[in-house]
Amino acid sequence: MLKATGLEKRFGTVPALVGLDLAINAGEFFALLGGSGSGKSTLLRVLAGFEAPDAGTLTLDGQDLLPVPPWARPINMMFQSYALFPHMSVADNVAYGLKRAGVVTEERRSRIAAVLDLVGLQGLEARRPQQLSGGQKQRVALARSLVMRPRLLLLDEPMAALDAGLRERTGLELRALQRKTGAAFIMVTHDQQEALALADRIAVLEAGRVAQIGPPQEVYARPTTRFVARFLGAANVLEGRMRDGVFESVEAGADIGSDLPAATVAVALRAEHIRLTNTNEAPVVTGILEDAAFRGDDWLLIIRLKGGASLRVVHPAPPPTAGSAIGLAWGAASVMPLFA
Ligand code: ADP
Ligand code: MG
């Protein structure tokens, strides 16, 4: 549906978007992940039309969107701060866009009632924003966007202002709402759990370009770069080089994996996939337990390997004493080859 190719955007000497390619399907819940300053907000502003790219193309169903002003795009943006009008009631906040678009009073009324019902704000029509909780304000902002019936809704950190306890439930409600309306949602977040849990597909942004894109399970199970492996789930990354299908890692002090692609430049291992060996099992690597932290369900161990690298390991039982020699092993399928 929406297709961006080669998007470039600089602010003075600061590159915000660097040859960014992205395609969004109709009706999908898409999450944009990335560290602070990776270009997430800039990308949303370019898609909405608040910012013109320096180069690149942007089309909707094959039609050039770049000459189309923001208000004429079937795209709506919900801002992180919600940007509600403080002096207006809930109903008037939601009505604002409809009035500007010239929707007649009767249709306006029914659309407002329907959308407030949709987001669960019935009965609060007359309240002012300051008389609402954080979660309710967020719903007003959502209602104000959805009442315009956009084909694409852009949400910049929609849960950032909510308490931790409210975020999980609100996220699930957001997805249910997305399914109901059939609009495509692009949600920006720096919270990887949120993105993995809610999205049909995710893109990880790194320095203004897409580092990897795909369904959450796929990107999590098969990160292709060091950055994505570390960013999603804080995987261990081991450096080394390929020889005859085996990854020789000096910093691990061992050869790792077999039948890995020749282009492998590093390997990633999830802390959850590494186990401590018992006495009658040959370890893949050996090291010394440096530190251990109780996490509730399990322990997180920091193990310094013979070659000098340190590995994070999730262990289900109380750990050996610090300084103990440890053997580690994992299944061959747990070794994730990285290509950049
Ligand atoms: P994110 O939303 O991922 O944190 P942004 O898209 O806001 O990142 O910013 C990307 C880069 O562009 C950052 O280095 C940021 O400082 C810079 N930038 C964004 N907007 C402006 C602006 N209006 N003027 C100058 N620099 C900007
Ligand atoms: Mg931002």
C-alpha cells in the first residue's frame, strides 16, 4: 500500500534518514523500533507530510504522495504528547478534524459517538482533558485520529506517557482497535517487548536506515546484524572468522557452530539458549563465573570465557559460587550467524 524508497533527510549536517526503504501493507500493525536519534520520528513526519524528504520517493497505491499536503493524505498522526486542545471538551477535540474537513453536523455527531464508543469513552464527552487520566487522554487522541477514518495511522510512542501497569493492557487494546478499524498502524516505540508482542511486522532502524524487517518471531530468531542481535533481546555476540564452515572465535577460546554460511562475520547466542554443562558432558566453551543476579524466575550469570569474551547466561537454578570454573553448551540451532 505505502511504499518509500531511498528516503533521505538531513538537518544541517545531521543525517536523520539515510536511503531508507520501507513498504507497509494495507491493514497491518507495523512497529518501528530503534534507539534514540535513529530517525523514527523523522520518518513518521515524512510519511504524514509534515516534513519533505531531501531525496527519495513515497507512494500510496502507486500514486506519488510527496506533492500531497498533510491534510489531504489518508494518513493521520497521533503525537506522543497527544496534543489535545486543553480548553475543549472531549467531544470538541474529536470533532475538530471533522469540522475542518467540512463534515456536516449530523454525520459528525454519529461519527463522534461511534468512535468514542469504539475507544471506550462513552459518557466522558463533556470532560476537559485535565479532568481525564493518562489512559483516557490517550484514548481521546486515538479517537481524534480514528474519527478521520485514515487508511494509515501513525503513532509516535503511543504508550510512553502511561504507567507501566497500564501499558500492556493498552497495547493489546490498541491492536484490537487496529483490527476492528482495518487501518494500517505504524507504531513507533523504543520498547522491544511492546513491538514484539503487538506487531505483525517490525523494522529495526539504525542510524536512519532499516537494519532488518520482518515478522517479530523471524527477526528475533534470525537477526542478521550485530546491532539487531544486541538490540532485540540483548543477545551475546561473539567475534571471530569462518574457516571450513566452522566459526573460529579467539575471544570465545573455541570453535563455534558447524555448517555456518561462509559470509558469517560474527555469531549471536541468546542467554536463554546457553546451559551449564554437568561433569559428564563436553562443554563447547569454558569460563569463570564472574557475577550472578537473581531475577525472580531465574538467575542471570556473567561468565568470562577462556578467550576473554563475556557471555550472559540465563540459569534456572541457584548458581555456583563466583569464581567457579564453568562449562557451557548449546544446541547447534541456537547459533545465529550474523553478516554485518
Ligand atoms: P528518533 O525519533 O528515532 O529518536 P529523530 O527522527 O527524532 O529520532 O531524529 C533523528 C536525528 O535527526 C537525530 O540526530 C536528531 O537530533 C535529528 N533531528 C530531528 N529533528 C531535527 C530538527 N528539527 N532539527 C535538527 N535536527 C533534528
Ligand atoms: Mg522520536
